[in-house]
Amino acid sequence: MVLHNLFFLVLACAAYFSLIPLFEKQVADAQSREIQILERASKLGGAPLNLGLPHRTYEQELRRARITLFLVLGSIYVLAVLLLESVIMPEYVYQPLQKMLDADSATQAGDRERELIPEDVILGDEIGYLMRSRNKTVAALRRQEDELANALRKLEEQDRLVSLGLLSASVAHELNTPLAVLAGSIEKLIETSPDAQTLNRLARMQRVTQRLRRISESLVDFARVRKQSMEALAVRPLIDEAWSLVAIDEKASAVELANEVRAEDQVVGNSDRLAQVFVNLLRNALNAVEAERGKIVVRSRRLERSGVPGIMVSVEDNGPGIPADLLPDIFVAFVTSRLDARGTGLGLTVAEGIVTQHGGSISASNRTEGGASLEVWLPAAKG
């Protein structure tokens, strides 16, 4: 503001001292013409020439001209300063600069909603060019931050899966020997037992043992890559199979399961491993609901992601939902609210690993009407 006023003051002074000689010349010319007229009149009439009055008139006119010029230039100076400081500068300089300062403050505070200057308030002048350049720079920095955060998160997930793979391989190694002994003992009993009821029980034990061996083998997949048989699978039978295994729990008989998966929905995957995913999800839902009023609903819908057709399967329950402090880390190993009871915190981590290996994704959220919802997206089978 001081520089603007000083500029106009210097301009007004320069105009004043530039115009004064012109006024003096005009007044002097007027005086000369007046003297010439008086001289002619004196010659014609014989009256004596009196030069005092024109001289005084010249001084008065010159002083009046200076005062008039000073007042005019002073008024123009005041009006220019008022117009500049009340209209032009606030509209085109002060307000845009304040918007940039507010946006910078938002950037420093991490407020992403206010750190970019809206395009509709940016003018087409030099300050507007600076605003657009700043917006582009901030947007590019935020994209780089997001990419870096995603890269770090992926590295953390990979480290977690590696650690879990080593643990899984160790557990699988410890389980294989007793499972082999148990399977051999069951086969021996089947060969020697004549009772039909006993044979039925032994056959069920044999199926469970075989499934335990497959699960034990799948744990090794976290430590090394195995070649898996991938095929088109109907989702609805997978849910029924998973629930038949979860239903061994006595609580399952008092809980309602609604398998609303569409019969035509098919995904590409390994049946044993995907069944393990849904066993974990259904078991978590069963543990969350109340025995008498519990309800679990499994739904499916088609959903494309990045141009890839897929099936989204949601497992919903009417339990208390996932605690807010656990929801962000629900798929991290050993994170559970039941560590002191029946849970180990590994079920969802294993499920996430299997789904990821199938090229899918899994997410968890709380339903607005109450309860939790876990969604699994898997690539759809062609057909």
C-alpha cells in the first residue's frame, strides 16, 4: 500500500512540475497580448501607458493557475488511491493472495479438502497463473504421497505374509505327522470294524482328517508357491459346503443361515482353498451373533473392477459389529477381540491371503442397521 501511494504521489508531483511551465507560458503570452493592446490604445488616445496593473494581473493569474493545478492533481491523486485501495487491489490482489495463504495453511495442516484453490475463483491474470501452478504442484505431491503410502502398505503386507508363511510352514510340519498317524489308525479301524454305525462315524472322522491334511498343506502356500488346480466354481455350493463344516458347532443349530447367492454366479479358483475362506468368514459370523436371534445372510452380485468382471460375495450378520479400534487392522495377524477365548486372530489373515492369491480382494465394514459385513471379490468365470 505504501509503494502504491508513493508511486501516485511521485506521478502527481511530476505532472505538477511538468505542467507549471506551460501555465506560466500561457499567462505570459496573455500578458504580452494585453500590453500590446494597451500600447495601441495609448498611441491612439494619447493616454500614458500603465504597466503596473498587467504585472499584478500576471502574478495573480500565475498563482491561481498553480493553485488550480495543485487542487486538480491532488483530487486525481486521492481518487486514484481510493479507487485502487478500495476496489482494484482488494479484488485482484489482496483477496487472491489471501486465498493462497489460506490454501497454504490448509496444506500445512494436512487439510486436503481446503488445500486446493477452487477453479471458479481463479482469475486469468498473473496471480491466477500462480494459483493454477500451485494447485498442480500440490496435487502432484499428494499423488506421490498416496503412491508412496500404498507402496509402503504393500511392503508391510508382504512382510506380514512372509512371517505368517514361515509360521504356517512350521505349524504344518508339526501337524502332518500326527495327522498321518491318525489317518492310518482310522483306515485300520474301518478295515476291522463290522458295526455299521461305527463305520459311519469312522468315515466322518476320515473326511475331517483328510480336510485337516488339506488345510495343513494349504498353510505351506504362505511359505512357498504351490501349483494349484484352478477351475470354474459355483459359489452357492461352496457356501453350503462351508456351512456344513461350521455347523459342527452346537451353536449353529440355533442360528439362521440364508444362502442367497445366485445359482449362476461362478468364480475361478481352488475349491478347497475358497471353502476355507468361507469357513473362516462364516465361523466369525457365527461367533459374533447371539444363539437364539442370530442370523447370517450370504449374498452375491456381479461387479467389475478395473474392467475385470467379478463376483462380490458378502457375508452379513446381525451381531454387535466390529469394534471401531479393530476395524482398520481386522486382517492383521493375531488381531482379534477373542484371543482369550476361542479365536486366534489368524482366520481372517489366512482368508485374505487366499483371496489375494486368487486375484481378488476382501474388505470388512459395519452395517448401518447393525452387525458386520465382510465382502469377498473374486474374478468371475468365463461363460
